[in-house]
Amino acid sequence: MDTNTTLGPGLDAAGLGAQYDAACKRLLSEKSILAWILKECVAEYHDVPVEEIEHKYIEGTPQIGEVPVLPDAPRIQGSSTEDASIQEGTVTYDIRFRAAAPKLDGYIELLINLEAQNKYNPGYPLLKRGLYYCSRMISSQYGVEFAPQHFEGIKKVYSIWICMNPPASRENTISRYRMKEEPLVGSFTEKEENYDLLTVLLIHLGDSGRTEGLLRLLDVLLSSEIKPAEKKQIIEEEFSIPASQSLEQEVSAMCNLSEGVWEKGIEKGIEKGIEKGIEKGRQETILATAKNLMKTLKLSVEQAMDAMDVPQAERPKYAELLKEQA
């Protein structure tokens, strides 16, 4: 990525933020990073070496939501980042891919969605959105992954959410939500594979200096404070992840973009602060002058406003303020 173009002067904070999000998704879609996420979050890989997950079990190239599949385009089985339905609208996933997983009598195939979430409180619980994504990933398999009426062919789905700015009480934690059997009468038990079909995981990042394993890896990779050279050293030495050219490029681009977002945010904050300061100064001047006119010349509030040529739309506000300060 050409960072000089990326950080061109014509871009604002919103544009930089969108590019930062895209770079973040590309970084997380690196198979070496996905392998670590699967190793620590997906039960099917707990006993599988990270290198084996990366090279043997992650299938194809993970699809990234920045390039959605057009609704009228031919459907690519299992790899589209978009689920469309006439009744329910369209869902676009950040990253979606499939992976094989070993089991006693062979392999099973998993469908996995990975989301990078910067805003932890978007107005609803992220967990419910994760469950919705899992439900859509299951329902969209009908007629694609399994033939009508052959529900035994449903593939297990995972929706994994990386939360970069969680509340302090949730920092440095990983939580899993899945279906479990609860016998109410009798002792009969169903095969787990027949109901354990969807799982949501929430990964809450925090302070890289106080974490280890996957949390440490993600904290370092997504940090806006750690420089690219230091990130490269940490992932190579602590996680045995060779810094490929694409990985280095995305780490560097994301660091540069995060600095750009920060700088643009400061600029906008300064501009907004100046505007607020000017408005506050104007308000204080109008109030002080009005008080003086009313006291020395015995003018009414309205007459003082007329004398200062205060716009009609602003007069109720100043009249209220003068009343409060009387």
C-alpha cells in the first residue's frame, strides 16, 4: 500500500478511519493470525499445532468484507462475505472463511466469521448481533451446503468478535456462548454434534503488557502505540510468526493510518474547540452588553436586543439566560 497516497492531505478523519478498518481486516485475515485465533477460540483445534492449522486446515483465501459480492453475481459456495434475503435484507461480514477440523472418524467443515469491532456500545448488545450472524450463516446453507430436507448436512458456524475498546471490566477476557443440552426429565442424551452448531466468541482486548497468548498477540498487532518494527519483533520472537511481506505491509499501513486518524482527530478537535470558544466569547459579550444597557439606559430585554441587533432566532435563548442571571 502506498502510504503517501493513503495519507494524502485531501483525506479527512472519516476517510482515514475507513481505510484503517480495511487494513485491520486484511491484517486479521492473514492465515498465520487466523491460525492463532482458531487455536485458542475454536474447540475443534485445541489439540492441533498452530502451524498445522495455518497450512492444513484453513481453506482457500479468507473473504474480506471490503469487497462484497454483488447480489446478482453467481454465488460462490461458502466463500461469500454477503448473505442476502428478500425478507431480511443483506448482511456483510468483515471476514468469512471455511476450515476443516479433525475428528475421530475423519474431518468436519466449519464456517467461520471474524469481526473487528471498534465501538463496543453501538446501541445494542454485540452478543445478540453475533447470534444473529450465526443464525444467518446457518440459514444461508439451505440449498447451498446441504440439499433441501437434508438437515444432517448443516455445517457448524462460529462468529468471533474482536472488541478493541471494551469497558474496563471486560478487558483482557475471552467469552464463549454456545448451545448445551440440559435434560429436564430422564437421562437420555443427544449426540453433541446434532445441537452444538453455533458458537459466538467475544474477545475483549486491553493492555498488551498484562496479557499473554492470543490476547497478547492481538493487543500488539492492533495497537496504535507500538511501532511496526517492535510489532514485527514481538510476533516473530513470541509467536514464531514469520513476518511475510504482506503481513509487514499491513502492519505498517495500519500504524501509519492510526497516526493519521489521530492527527486528523486532533485537528478537528482544535477546530471545534476554537469554534466553541468563539461562540462562548460572543455569548458572554452579548449578555454583558445587554446587562449594561438595561442597567444604565433602563432598556427592556427586547430593547437591548434591538440595540445590539441580535438575530430574532437567538433572542429567546439570551432572554432566558438574562432571566437566570438576574
